[in-house]
Amino acid sequence: MISWTVPVELPETTDTEAFGEELGRELGAGDLVVLSGPLGAGKTALVRGLARGLQVAGPITSPTFVIAREHRPLPGGPGVSLVHVDAYRLGGIEELDDLDLDTDLTEAVVAVEWGEGVAERLADRHVLVTLERRPDDVRVARAERMS
């Protein structure tokens, strides 16, 4: 179970994925996850874990050039899709609005990399996951429910 607001050390990529998987098990349709952190902090690895927790089809790779990918639920899973968005190349709110993600939010979990300061307006509430990369290469994650 996720310890909300408590920083969690993630020494290996597998730890980041496991943290995401645990978080994914607690999410459902309508949840918006905003991922914040510098390049190499583990945002895509965390989304791979979310996908496992939600039991959606992969592979999960960074959607940097396609901007958004939808991953459908696997048979026998909870039945919720995952929409994985990379907002890094978007020019602002208008381009994010053009993706119609607010429509996806009724039926899917939407995870937005590089979304802090932009994606929050898509929903009344969201989960903010902040990832840091320490000099010793250990990642530190914090998940917070925001209103």
C-alpha cells in the first residue's frame, strides 16, 4: 500500500517499477497521475509499473514523439485503460487540450510525464508523483493526492 506523502527510496529501476505497480493497484478510471522530475528520474519506469498494476497491454515506452499512447486492459484485469502522455514537447495548455484527455479521464487512468503546472487542470483532483535522482543514482519518490 502506498504511503502517501512519505518519501520512498528507489535504488534500482525495478524498485521504481514496483512502486508504480503498487500505485497502479490503487488507481481507477478517472484518476489523473501527474509525474514530475528531471530527465532520468524514472518517470517512464514508474509508468511501466503503473501498467503492471492496472494490468494493461504493453510495452510501455516513452511517448515523447507520439505524445500519447493508450494501453488497453488485459483479459481478467480490472478493465481500466492507461493513457500515457509525455507533455515535454507540448507548447502549453492549448496543445494539451487538443488531446481531449478530459474525455479519456472518464474511462481510463491518465499518466502525464512532464505534466506539472499544465495537466492538473484536466481534473478536479489528481495524484502528483515527484521523482528525484540523487547524486548516488538512487531515486526518491513521493506520491500525494491533490485537490
